[in-house]
Amino acid sequence: MKTLTKVLLASVAVALLAAKWNAPTFNAESLQGARVLLTGASTGIGEQMAYHYAKFGAQIVITARREQVLQQVAEKCLSLGAQKALYIAADMGVDSDPNMVVDFALDQLGGLDYLVLNHIGSSPFSMWEGDIQHLGWLMKVNFLSYSQMAWKALPSLEESKGSIVVVSSILGKMTSPFVVPYTSTKFALNGFFGALSHELAMKNSSVMITICTLGLIDTESAMEKVKDVSNVPAYPASEAALNIIKTGATKQRELFYPWYTYIVTLVRDFFPATRDYMVQKSYNYSP
Ligand SMILES: NC(=O)c1ccc[n+]([C@@H]2O[C@H](COP(=O)([O-])OP(=O)(O)OC[C@H]3O[C@@H](n4cnc5c(N)ncnc54)[C@H](OP(=O)(O)O)[C@@H]3O)[C@@H](O)[C@H]2O)c1
């Protein structure tokens, strides 16, 4: 067992070093004037991404439901150096809104270099009690709208040799209690965009898909959910946002942030019973 543990640790260390060694260098100038459509940008990681893109001098269209908040974020983006910062209010649970948002961005920016899909609908942090209606709605907001926007933006991204950046979660790689609807939508995203990137590669497409696997990030909505039940450390939203942008800009397939999400993904299937025991014990829960 001791030898096995050593072999496992050595493999993980080699995998981490190889990933770091192979990471391409980020060139900030590549984002100067880049045409970016960013969803879920009124708060949290999306808001932080808007500010980073702005500092890099990008042209941004941001979207979420709350128009007034979007207006404030757009104003701050302009003050930070964005070449353009436009906003459009939309509800991704409404059938026509995902296409409307892409049309708006294409019209205003004259094309797209980056489609950054980041929004999520709200879902309770609790055991699932059979609410199928909420599950269906969340699939629409967190998953179907992503697929719809990606398809609509593909021709323009093809022309610009652009990228689709998908913000997913470690909960799209490994299951956990209290987040049944959320984790379902993230697994669906990983499946859809993983399969789509095979098909694009096989068609010699020039569009890159970057899937971002995030651990716990210190956004207000996430902290509110886990504050009484989990001791997992939360990482800063601004740093997560910058890592997402750099990974997209360097055309990498995957981002793992923070580092432990990579290790969890590597080892998750080694000892399933131990893994499930540890996941369940990481929450303060008594029935
Ligand atoms: N925070 C974490 O710990 C964590 C961990 C792993 C992965 N992630 C991923 O990171 C991304 C951002 O997470 P976050 O914590 O920054 O989320 P957040 O702070 O809750 O922000 C969610 C964003 O989505 C928008 N939104 C909500 N419902 C919407 C709807 N029906 N239509 C359109 N927009 C809607 C919200 O704005 P409005 O209310 O104005 O619509 C807001 O801009 C998500 O994809 C999440 O899964 C986060």
C-alpha cells in the first residue's frame, strides 16, 4: 500500500509538472480590441472577467438579467480601458433570449472572437426533493442556453478563428450531495462541449473550445450556500477570472483552478468507496 501511495503521488507530481511545463505563454496584447461576448457578467466571476477584459483593452458585450447592474459594470469597464462596453439584459430561461444576445453582440461588434459562457440560474443547496420542474428550468438556463449560443456564434467564431470558453465546475467531473440539479447541468456541459470539440477538430474547424473546471470560488452566491456546511477553502474570484481569460486566450483545452481540481479529476476513480466516504464526510450534516 505504501508503494502504491508513492507511485500515485509521483504520477500526480509528474502530471502537474507536465501540465505546467506545456502551458503556452499568455500575450496580453492578443486581447487588445478582441470582440468578447460574456454572460453572467453582473456579479461574481463574470463581473471580474469583464474588468480583466476591460483592462486588456477588449471590446465587450456583457449580459445577465439585471439591466441597472449591467449598466454600472459596463461604465466601470469603460473607465478601466475597454475599447467598447455594451450590455443587454436577457433571461437565459426564456427560449428566444440566447439567440437575441448573440445577434446583438454580432451586430454591435461586427463579429466575435470570444464567446464566454458563464451564467448560472439559482438553485438551492439542499437535498433533492423531486422538483422536476426546477431541474428542467435549470437545464435550460445552465445548459441548453449555452448550446444555443455556441451554435449561433459558431459561424462568426469560425471566421475569426475564435474560441468558446465554457465555465464549468469540479461538480461537472465529480458528484457531491446537496447540488443534484446544479451538478447535472455541469456534467451535461462537459459532455456536450467535450463531444462538440471532437467534432470541430474532425471537421478541421478553427474554433477552440476551452472548458474551465473550477473549485470553490469566493463569490457572494457560493459563500452564502456553503457557509454553514463546508470547510473547503474558497479561492478569489478575480484570480479565477484572470485564469479563465488567460486559458481561453492561449487556446488551451482545459483549465483546472485551483490546482486541487486537477488532482481530484486525476484520482477520482482510483478508490470510489473511499472517495464517496470523504466527499460525504466533508459536510457537517446530520439527518
Ligand atoms: N463560485 C463558485 O464557487 C464556483 C465554483 C465552480 C464553478 N463556478 C462557475 O462559475 C460561474 C460563475 O459563478 P458565480 O459564483 O460567479 O455565479 P454568481 O455570482 O451567482 O453569478 C451568476 C451570474 O448569472 C446571472 N444569471 C442568473 N440567472 C440568470 C438567468 N436566468 N439568465 C441570465 N443570467 C442569469 C447573474 O446575473 P443576474 O442575477 O443579473 O441575472 C450573474 O451575473 C458559473 O458557471 C459557476 O457554475 C463557480
